[in-house]
Amino acid sequence: MALLRNTKQKNLRSVSFGQEQAERPHSVTREVNDLREDVELAFERLEGRDSIPEVHIATFTNDANGDTATCDLLGINFAAGRGIAAATLDGKLILSAPGEAANNISVEIISGAAEDITVTGNHIAITTDNGVSTPATLITKIAGVAAANKLIIGTAVAGQENAFIGAAAKVNLAGGSGDGLVVNLYNATAGTSVTLSDLANITAFTDSRLTIGDTTLAHAVGDVLALAFESHTARSNVSTFTAV
């Protein structure tokens, strides 16, 4: 049986020319009208440059040992025209993740005597150290807990990085749409690659910035490295580097 999709569902699945969904049920009139709308929409998106991720500046840095690389990409349309799910807790800490599936992630902050993070399915419970915990300390804590780091990215509300943070009731992330993010890293010299299909090691993702704290891509000095990512199935341009 054919899967029927309404206009909203088709729009969520479509990002650029050639990826729109056929009408159901089929009829010549419906398909011709749908094709005309798809072509017009495709040209709008291509001319407006609002659906294809573009990397404009890329910085790739090795650590002192040359065995760990961090990457910071700046550009436009990193969300490929789709929404990034987010929730703001206690007016100070923003937790976010790309894609419609991220709307199923719930978070809460519990007052306590020591910082801790518990992940149960898609629920993340953050316990604070009263009078000590701030968005900055909790962001570091989240990054250090693999189960949480795979689901969410923590950022501070501007000016609130070092403010003490209190309890916040359970809430779901909201506003996410599309198919999320996949990062592909390559070592062209060694012929190896790494794919990050969740948020592990990713410390920032907005419509204009993608930061990877540790690419986990093995390399040696002089290796040619490359990186590209897919956001809602739309692929960015490739950024290349030479390891130093």
C-alpha cells in the first residue's frame, strides 16, 4: 500500500530540486500540477540559497600531540531551511538538537548537592550543585556524559554563562523539523573515514556554525583531511585541510 503524505509532510522531506514527493493517489492532472509546483519551488530555493548548507570558513586544529583534531565551520543554511529543536531552562541554559526527532527529547533540572546527569531513553535529568552550578559548568558536564552528548548540545543564554542556575520542570525540546544531521570526515591520504550520526563530540550546531570538539579521525602530519555534512539530506560543500 502506498504511503500517503500531506503537503506539510512532503515539505519536511524536501530540500532541493529533484527531491519532492509524488502525489498520491496518482492522476495525470495532479501529477502535472505537482511537478510544476516542485520545479517552481526548486528554482526559488536555488535562487534564494536558503536550503543548501554552505561552508564559508573552516578551521581545523590539531592538539599538541597531533592525534586529535577539532573543527569549526562557519557559513549559512546549516539547518537546510529546517528548525532546530530547543528548550531554555531557568532562563539561562539552552539545550538543542537538530531534526524533528529531537522534539521527543525531554529535559529537566533538579536541585541537588552535586552535579550529575541521568539519561533514561530520551529523557535527560540534570542535577545541580546548589550555589555552584552554572550554565558553563553544566555544559561541560553534558559534554562529558556520552549518553547525553549524543542527544543534545548545551549553550548558555548570552550573559548568563556564569550565573547560578536553579531547578527547572521537565519540558520537551520543541521546534525541530527535518531529518537531522550527519557529519562525514575523511582522511584522503590514509583512505579512512569517520561518520558522526549523532551529536557525540559536536559542541555547537546553529544555522551558521558547526563545531566538533574531537573529530576522532586518526591522522598524521601531512595527511590530507576532508569534511562535509548532511543536514536534512542536503549535503554541504567539502572543506579540506592538511594536518600539521
